[in-house]
Amino acid sequence: MEKGKIIRDISTDTKLTYRDIVLTIGNFDGVHRGHLSLFRKVIERAESIKGISAVMTFDPHPLKILGDGVIPSLLTDTDEKIALITEAGIELIFCLPFTKEFSSIRARDFVEDILVGKMGVKELVVGYDYNFGYKREGDIRLLKELGKRHGFKVHVVEPVKIDGLTVSSTLIRRYIRDGNVGAARKLLGRNYAIKGTIVKGRGRGKEVLNFPTANLLPKTELLPRQGVYAVEVMIGGKRWAGVTNIGTNPTFDDTSLSVETHILGFSKNILGEEMKIAFIERIRDEVKFTTPSELAYQISLDIDMAEEIFKKFNKD
């Protein structure tokens, strides 16, 4: 079966089309190494029973609808999440609309009416702390009980630990907010990236500093801490090295936050194009300089530092 088939509606009986589904369920924000361990187990079990590997996830994130407290800034939007799940090798992705009505489904009804009734799930793979249903009333004990009754197996995957810490979206968010993109990379299994559209800036990069920059209007919700970073830039399927500043340009007494990237060895007009920035390493804090020429000199040092980081990163 082709990887990454997306189903957004299960109002009809999916089990009539897809047989022997092995499923895992979750929000999977960031699609980090903990999530990937669940996907590997799903794929392994699907192959062993000649079934179909599947993931159920939700759009929007449930907290956007329930919103009882602070709503976290997401690491990945729905499109990127689906792309990463597909890249992991999952065949079938149930990306279901999360509504208040959906959130009111009781745990037992979710299993019996949806997982069994509409999907005919053969095996279920869940994390060690999985809860589900109305007010998260369902747990692994209930899943196993219902599995025995309705004939599906339940596999529980233990947490993934790196440097003694359990991999989680919450911890990754904390690292990114701190600017610790190297630690975030360890947990994600890839560089953290943001994306957006290139918009017109104030024109200082090229005219004043002699370092032209691409000014990004981010679509990604979570930005790393303000500062200067060595980055990899992706535009139109091609990649370049770059240096990105996230900040308010204090040398020029600006107040609004901007994301500006000097792309090394690049001179094309890319205004209006989509750009993705993957963060490799933090170089320094943003600093207020006395004159633009002092800032320009520091940028030249930042580029030298970034080039050393790229050499080391590519060697590793």
C-alpha cells in the first residue's frame, strides 16, 4: 500500500476498505523520537500480520478546542506533521477534525463505536501514559479489557529516554524557547525548523550593512529564543547555509520582532517565496551596537562562526 494515505472522515465503515489495521493514536506534535518509537512498533506489527500501519491524529490540536489553560505553541502544523508521519513509513493516516462534540465521546464508546465498529482495528499500539475519551477517562487497563472482549491486541511502548530525560513535546518546546536548538535536535531526531513567506523588510541588510537578508513572516507558532543562529535554508527544494537573527534590531531602536536571514553565497530576488529555516546551532545573543558599522563587523564574525559550525555539522 502507498505510504501516507490520508483519511479525514470516518463516517463510513473504514474496515470495509482496509483490513487488519494496526493503529496508534495521539496528537504527535513535533513527531519526535518518542513518537517514532510508536510508529516503528506499528509498522513491525503490521508487517507481522500482513496488515496496514495506521496513525490517528487530530486537527486542530485538542487544546485549541478545549483550551482549559495555557495553549502550547505547536512545533509542527498539520501539513508538516502528516509529512513527517508519512516519512516515518506509516501507510494510513486518520487526520480527524477535533470538535467539542468529538471531545465528549466516552472512552468505551470511542473504542467500541469507532476503533472496533468503524475501523475494525486488529492491534493497538499506545504509549505508557496513554489516556483517551471524555475528560481522559480511558486508560490502558480499559483498552486491554475491551481488547479481550472485542478481539484486538494492545501493545504498550515504554518512554524513550535521552541523556536520562523522557522525550516529550513539552521538553522540546522548553529547549527551543531557551534557544538550545542542539538539545532539541537530540529529542526530535532532526533540526527544529520554522517556515513562512519572505516579505519586504526595511532594506538595511543590503543598503546599510552590505549583508542582504531575507525577512521571514513565520507560519510556525514557536520561534527559538531571540539571538543569532547558524541555519540551513530551504527554498524551492534547494538548500543553502545561512545566518538567522531573531530579534528586534536594537541597534536601530526597532521594537517589533523580525526573523532575518543572510543566505551565504545567494543573491536572487526571492520576495514572496516560501522559505524554511532549520536551526543548527545558536551563535550568540542579539546585542545593541553603537553604530551600524560595528554591527556589520559582528555579522562578518557570525558568518565565519557559522561556516565553522557547518563544517563540523557536515563532518558529524
